[in-house]
Amino acid sequence: MLKRSVNRSIILMFVIMLAWMMVVQQVWATGYRQGEKNMRVLTDIEGHWAEEEIIQAVEMDLINGYPDQTFRPNENITRAEFIKTLIVAFGMDVSSTPSVFIDDDNWAEGYIQAAIEKGIINPSEYPENQFEPNRKITRREIAVMAVRVLGMEEEAMAAGLKLADGLEQVDGSLVDLPGVDEHWRGHVKMASNLGIVRGYPDHTFGPDRNSTRAEAVIMILRTLDQSQSGEVEVIENEQDQIAGFPQAEFVQMLVEAMGYTETKPVPEAEGHWALEYYKKAEAAGIWDSGVEIDPNGEVTLDDAVNMMMTALGYTRDFYSWSLTFGIISRAEYEGSKSVVITEADATRYIDKLIERYEEQQYGEVILQEFVDSLELKDGVVTGYVPKVKEFYNIILEWTYFDGPTWAESEDREFRKLYSGEPFGQGGVDFEADGTKGYLTVSVTDTNGAIDIITAKIYLPDLGIEILR
């Protein structure tokens, strides 16, 4: 009897263990681990331009994928979904008060009411007291909410008044800003200036365009970064926090980021531990930026910007370009150039520098592929416009040496043919009159609305001039 009881116990334990193993296997199969963050394996984001940011947002529990393990990054996001993600990102409590909107009796009601209580949503701005939570959110709406969550409503309103009164010029990258309703114009400009919502390659903002889930993730993370950088800046501006970060360490970070190998002598750094880094920086022309060699000296914002943009091949407009590429913030751009940077600042700058450098390298590969395909024969130049990856475009423009410019010509056919032909993502053959003139080729990042690389290709010798 005892033996039979033991056998039954063993069988029962085996069944329990088998069931437990099946549960564990199922948990891992769906991408979850007990007691840890959501680590679902998303099957449709590999290679996407926002892959890293999507992973970051999911790991931070800001937004979830779908039960079929997809994220659907290019699908539009609703107002309710965006509000929920924004509230979670900023650590706000979900409200238990019923929503003031008559159509908010849904899963997102607590998040929407929390946004109302925090001043992110103004109920008076929605007709007939309806929020329409399942409506797709626009870029303009996101700009307004981002500005409000940062507590910059008054500044946005003031910026809108300046634009309306003609006291401030419209940003050149937002040519459709005058078409935005006056009430929101300042919010859109401020969100753009902060780098939260950016324009497109045609210099439009697209205020009424619906945002995708990927774009929403990017914009929320940028808004969160702005909030956190503001808090960090207050601490790092304390005198005891900014001392002790020497130029030598910044040079080391810069050289390692750019992967320099060639060297030239630098007498000013002889005997210093960072001599090899200074020699590599010298060979790369970093000191052409005008920064004085002082290994133990502090690094100012001016020094950092000059060295970084020189490393990227630029020779002027350092601050404008560094702001365009998101290396420095709008506040830093408009602030004192002599402020001493911290190690945290330097790390942030170098990370952004690496992103830009990798984009430049990609653009150079595309440019070389296009140049290698060109062939001039019997007065006609032919070639292949390479296919670029998602969220990049390639643009060609043909210019005669001894003919009228696009602006000067009144010939509509000439303007149509030679004003610059966008080839979208490429992957097509190219043919043009190749007797005299040059081609301007641009690879652009449609997400950041900036040129990755632009070059002139002169005919008939196919000489290349890289433009910065």
C-alpha cells in the first residue's frame, strides 16, 4: 500500500513538473519572463529606421506590441494610444475621475482625464465636448501636447504672437507654418525648434498628417529627453559639477568615435598621456577648427562644437549644422558659447556625432555607387540611381554651364526638366544630356528632413565635389 502511494506521488510530481515546463515554455515562446519587463520579441521592426527607439520604448513599458508579436511601426496611432504613452512616459498617475468628455467611456478614460488635469488637453478646444479617442492623431496635435507637457505653453503662445506680428521669421524648414492656425502656430514652431517634431525634405511640416506609431515613439522619447536634459542642466551648471573634465578626455572620445589611425607630431602635447590621441586629431585636421591645444584645460561648448563639426568635414556654420543634426539643443544654441561642458555633455554630443557620421558614411556609399554607374557616350550620360533604404530619398538636379538657371528661365519645359528631379528611394535608370554641365546629387533623411550628403558631379570628366 505504501509503495503504491509513493508511486502515485512520483507520478503526480512528474505531471506537475511537466505542466510547469509547458507553462514556462509558453511564457518564453510569447516573449515574456516572470517578474521582468515586457521583453516581447517584435517580429516586424528589424531594420526599421526607428528600431532602437521602439525597443527602448517597449522595454520602458511606454508602449506595447500586439498579441501576434508585431509592433506595426508604420500604422497610425490614435489619440487615446498617444495620450496613454505620454502619461506613462512622464510617470503621471492615471486619474480616477470620470472624464469630462462625453465619449471617453473607454479603456483610456483615466489617461485622458489625467492629461486634462495636467493641462496637456484643453477640453474647450474639442467641439461638442467630444475627444474622439479612436481618431488618428496629427503631427500638430502632438506638437501642442509635447509643448504643454514640458510646461512651455506661455512661451509657445508668445512665439505665436511674434509670428503673427511679423516680429519673428518663419523657420526656413517649415514653409507651411503660415498655414497653421494662429492659435497653434507658436506651439508648432517651438516643438520644431526643440527637435521634437521635424519637417520633411520639401521643407514642410505637415501639421495635418497623421503620425505613425514609430514617429510617435520618437517624438515622445525626444520630449522626454528635453524634460530630462532640462533637469540635468540645472544640476550640471553647479560649479562643483563642471570642473575636472579636461580637453584631453574629450579629444580621446572624439578620436575613438571617428576611428582615426594616421598621426602627425603635436609638440604641445609631448609627454602627456593623451599624446597619441592628439597626434591622430592633428592628422585628421581637427585643430584647423581654431581650438587651442591645451590637454589639461576645460572644454567650452564653442570648443566642442568646432571640433565635432570639423571632424564631420564642415568648415563653417558650425553651430547651425550642429543644431540641425541634433548634436546640441536649441537652449545650448541660443545660450552662452563659453559655458564649460561636463563629461555627461560630452558623452551626449559624441553619441549624436556618431549617429551623424554613420549616416554620412551611408550617403557616401550610395554616392559612390551612383558615380560608378555613370557612363558618358555620344553626348549622353547614363547610369543607375541606387535604391536607398526606407526613410531616405535620393534627388538629382542637372545644371547647364552656359545656360539659364532654373530661377532665370521662363521656359516651363526647361524648368520641369532641370529644376531637380526627385527619384524617391531610387532603384531606377538615369539618362540626361551629358555634353556640358554638372549633376547635383543629394541623399536625404526624410525622418530628420536633412541632407545626408550632397555632391556635384562635373561632366564630361565625372569629377566629384563633395558639398557640406
